[in-house]
Amino acid sequence: MALPQLVIFDMDDVLCHYDLGKRLRFLAKIADVTARDVQAAIWDSGFESASDAGGFPESTDYLAAFSARLGYNISEEKWVEARRAAMEPNLAVLAIVKSIKARAELALYTNNGPLVKKHFGALFPEAAALIENTFCSYEFGAKKPDPESYRRLLKVLGREPSECWFIDDKKSNVEGARMAGIASHHFRSAKLLAEDARMKGFEL
């Protein structure tokens, strides 16, 4: 079995633990509304999903629409602060990433909009120090698990599906990648990821 030349990692709940509740509470406090109000306006409404799929390619347009739905003119700094508060690095997985980097090119592919792309270094410095190729789904006008989103990602990276290995915590995203011809790992724990990485030929 050939060693994968490119390994693509999801971000939330793979490279980091993501707590949406913390983010909701942070936003609710500054906007003087309830966390349920925030979830209904931003997430349950489909707004965030539409943004992930490329609905707001410019960060200024996204933030303006986000503010309008929140009912509060949130600054870019506070938006980043709220996002960062919900993220805790998964140190065990990052150690695996560091080992894989010695043998393969790395990329990060997350379902997110323009502000995560713009401020990735501030949001997740631990991952930014390891992975130079970082992509958010809005850049491709489609999001995971749409197989086309993976095809567009690989086109930018100049890679064939057979050269790649993809890791994501959502089974639907894994299945979408497989439909695009990419060998994939359904992430459940660092231990299982390490075992699969060794089977692929990586030395950890």
C-alpha cells in the first residue's frame, strides 16, 4: 500500500474539541439575548450553513449579515473571541499530525466561512503552526459532504484522490469524500486514528 502523499484533516472535533454551547453563551451575553435566540437566528435558520456553502464570500458581508440576525453589531474582534472560546486543541491528535507531517503534505478542510479563514492563525495557532494549507468550504461554493467540494479542494492542491487520505468526525463527510474517490478515516478517537495511520505506513 502506497503511503498517502496528502493527508487532509477536519478541524472541529478532530484537531480541536468544539463546544458550540460556549460560543452561543458568549454571543448571547454580549448581545443581551438568550443562547437559544442565538442558535435559532444563526444556526437553526440555515444562515451559517449557507455561509459555509459560499453564501457570503466576503468577510464584511458575512459579519454584517451575522450582526443583523444577532440583533447586535458585533465587531470582528468579538466574533473571533467567541469562536476561539469554543475551541480547545486536541493535543493527542496534534501530536499525530506532527508525526505525519514528516512523511506527507498536510491540509486542513473545514466547513466554515470567511472569518475562520481570515483569522485561522489567531483562532487555532497550534494547528496553524503545523498545517500551512488551510481551506474553508465557502471557498469552493459547496461544503462537505458534497463530493464536488472535495474535487474542488483537490484541484486547488493539485492532487489526485488516490494520493490522499481524509479524516473527519462526521460519517456523512467521510462518505462524501469516499464518493469523490478519497480514502477516509471516520474519526472517533486519537487512539483509533493512530492505529489507522500506522496501517497506512506512517511511523508515530
